[in-house]
Amino acid sequence: MNGDAALDIAIVGGGIIGICVAAYLAEAGRRVTVFDRTGICEETSSGNAAAFAFSDVLPLAHKGMIRQLPKWLADPLGPLSIPPAYLPRLMPWLIRFWRAGRSNRYEAGLAAQAGMMKLAEAEWMPLLDRSGARPMLREDGSLEFYESETEFRASLPGWAARQRFGIGFRHVEGEELTALQPGLSPRFVKGTFVPGWKTVADPKLLGKAVWAYAESKGARFEKARIEHVDAGQDQATLTLADGAIRRAKHLVIAAGAWSHLLAENLGDRIPLETERGYNTTLPKTAFDVKRQLIFSGHGFVITPLEAGLRIGGAVELGGLERPPNFARSKAMLKKAKSFLPGLDPSGGREWMGFRPSLPDSLPVIGRARKSPAVSYAFGHGHLGLTQAAATGRLIRDLVLGQNPALDLSAFSPNRF
Ligand SMILES: Cc1cc2nc3c(=O)[nH]c(=O)nc-3n(C[C@H](O)[C@H](O)[C@H](O)COP(=O)(O)OP(=O)(O)OC[C@H]3O[C@@H](n4cnc5c(N)ncnc54)[C@H](O)[C@@H]3O)c2cc1C
């Protein structure tokens, strides 16, 4: 293309957030170019647990979670790990995380997240229809398990908080529990069924379908690594890895766990870290899983997908550079086998992804401090698939100069 002609909208990042932003802006008649170094939904957005977790409104830094930390950190392959060499770099983020758990901040974060989730559901369902992806939706709820009365009781404040925001659920035990998931180990004494929880048949295929829709509205893709960005009041400049320069009337940074590196070029220091997560996808025949199964005490889930059974989760606060440690995938698979004794653990494919995470569990959605020509759309942590359509809607509102569908102050890049 002609390097001198300014683009209308440039989006850095072809993950689920970038392509939903692309779809909303292309629908509004804007000319959109998505830049990604790999492709459309080829990285973290391709291999996640496929949940539209609309009821997952609790910020991660809550008292119940913080109480679990010593136990979790004691197990090197457990639900949470921090490589010792990374701890000094992580410390400022951890301090912010700790502070986000204080009750006033926690309550504000909970209310902001609940508002975002309402919008998430309201935006995803019609976008699924518009992009022809509705058949990929599974509406069979989720089932969360407890191994003891004590663990169940510890979960109750979280359920009460969800109830305040109108989220439906039902605690189950005995025959009702085993009917919801036959073949479960008797070590689980209670469960909670959330009927409004949804999953998709395959997050990567969903991403490709939304992108095909965006393309049909005129969006285009350019494979390139963006080395540097800059911006004035009415234009942004992108420097590609081969030295080429692109200019755009508006730039959206949706580069997942790498977004802060580009925001820093613009003078915004955003405490984005990555919560690396792992899984194994087994053949579909591995076990008959009825709906998404959630083992919160062990930090992983099992999702029945179109192409197989995905077992994984865990959090490794280990930065962007360290090689994957697939012993984590294996450890979760081993546990899954003991929780569902009939499971065939053979023939799996292991994967790791980079959750882009802010310490208060809320994404950054807003304008760059110094330039109205740049918007940020990143930091969705565990919930990027769930919140992608809502983020597309909000960024479209901002770019078109319309009143955003939500009060964006809780998501501001300036809140840190
Ligand atoms: C194990 C696991 C399970 C999960 N389960 C769920 C779930 O069930 N539900 C849910 O809602 N969320 C889930 N998530 C979280 C979700 O996957 C992420 O929040 C989401 O994928 C983030 O999307 P994104 O578009 O922001 O980032 P990404 O998918 O990482 O996309 C960013 C893109 O930007 C590109 N990029 C970065 N820097 C540059 C650059 N300089 N130049 C060019 N390209 C660049 C990257 O190549 C990448 O393709 C899970 C995550 C993990 C790891």
C-alpha cells in the first residue's frame, strides 16, 4: 500500500478484542486496518476456556482468594505460581493487587464489573447473530464444585455478592449434583449450578467468524509487528518492524499482554502484567462432560468444545519472556483424571496463553492521556472473550464521539 496515505482506523492486535473493535467500527462505516504480528485470533484468544462468564463479576483480589494464597503458592504446580526470579519485578503489581482487595475499592470494582458484564451479554448476543456465529453458542450453564462444607461456606459471600447484581444460581448436592455431571468423584460434596453461564464451541473459530463479518464490512488485515507508536492531536503514527511508517486518523491499541509497551511510547505507564495460563485439549471422546465444570479450589475448569475437551486454567505470574512450563498442564490433567475417574487423559495437545491483567481485574478502556487520536482496549485478564463485544461497542462510542454505553471512569487508563 502507499505509505503516505493516512489510514482511517488502525488497530494493533488481532485477538478477540481487536477484531470485535474492528467489527463495530467497520459496521459504523469506518475504514479499519488491523495489524498483528501473527494473524487473526492465533494467540491467547485462540486457546482459552471458551466461557462467556457473564456472572464472573468478583474482582480477583477478594478476601477469600487472598486467604488461599499461602496454600496455593506452597504447591509449585498449583493454581498460582510466581517464579522467584520474577518476584522483584512483580512486586509493584502485587502491592496494587493487594490494595484492590480493600473493601471500598473492592465494592467499586465489583459494581463496575457487574455493569460491564450486563453490557457484555447485551452486546455479544446480537453480534453473534450479525456475524452468523450464534450456532456456536452453548447455553448449558456451569457447575462449580466444593470438596467440603467448609469450602462451600467460604464461597457463600461471593454468591451473595452476585445475587445483589441479579445473577441466578442454585446450590446443589446429592443426586442433583451427580445428575448435572455423572461420573464425578465422590470427593465433591456440593456444587453450584449457574444456568446463565454460556460457552462457545471454539473460541478461535468464533474469532475467525467475527473477523469474516468485519471483513465483509470492509475491514482489512496487515501482518506486521508494530515497533513503535506516536501520536499528535489528530493523527497517530505506527512504525512497523521493517521500518515502514503508517499514519492513521485514529489508533486503537488492543495488543493484549503487550499493550503497555506501546502505551509507554505515548507516555502512559500502565501496570499491565500477564497471568499466564495453561491447558490441554483432549479428543472429544475423552469423557462426556455436560457443561463447563469449575474446580475453583484447584484453579482450573473443564470445557466441552466442538473439537475436544479442554482442561486448564492456573495462573503463573511469570512475565512475557519465560518459556512455558507444561508441567502445569500435566498437573491439571492428572487432577482432572482423579476428579472424573472415567476420563481418558491420552492424546492431548498442550497450550499456554498470556492473560493481560490489571491489578484491579478491570480492563483499560479509554483515550490516551496525551492524544484523543489514540484509544486503549486491553487488560481484560480472565475475561477477554466475555467482554470483547462490549469493548468493541465502547470503543466505537468513543471514536464516534458518542456517549459511551457505560460510565468509563472505572476503566480509565489514568486510574493508576
Ligand atoms: C488458560 C486461559 C483460559 C481463559 N479462559 C477464558 C474464558 O473462558 N473466558 C474469557 O472471557 N476469557 C478467558 N481467558 C482470557 C482471554 O483469553 C483473554 O483475556 C483474551 O484472549 C485477550 O484478548 P486480547 O485480544 O486482548 O489479546 P490477545 O488474544 O493476546 O491478542 C493480542 C494480539 O496482539 C498482537 N500483538 C501484540 N503486540 C503486537 C505488536 N507490537 N505488533 C503487532 N501485533 C502485536 C499479538 O500477536 C496478539 O495476536 C483465558 C485465558 C487463558 C490464558
